[in-house]
Amino acid sequence: MRAIVTCECCGHRQVMARPIRRPESFYVICHGCEGVLRVEVTSADLRTARTATGGRAPQAAGGVGTASS
């Protein structure tokens, strides 16, 4: 799965270039406001993405990054 991350601070959306194959969390820098975002991908997110693509490995799925202090 690849994630599309939306910044909660400025609303900027960006696609994560890294493949996501298992539940994990990671940090990214928003290209809009340069805030630090913590992205969390759960098992439920992965199941939803697989269901939406009919079992194929999805190319993109939604996600919201939360600003970290």
C-alpha cells in the first residue's frame, strides 16, 4: 500500500513514495508548512485498502498525518 497523507495543519496532501506492507508508524515533513507529521498505518487500514482494490496491492490509500510537537 502507498499512502496519501493530508496535513492537519495546512491541508497539503502528499503521496508517500515508500511501499507500506505491514502496520507501522513513521514521520514525514509536510511539503506545505514544513511541519513534522506522524503517520500511523494500522492493520485495519491495510485491510480496507486491500478490500477497495479487490485483493490486489493498492497504489494509494487515504491517511491523515498528525502534527507532532
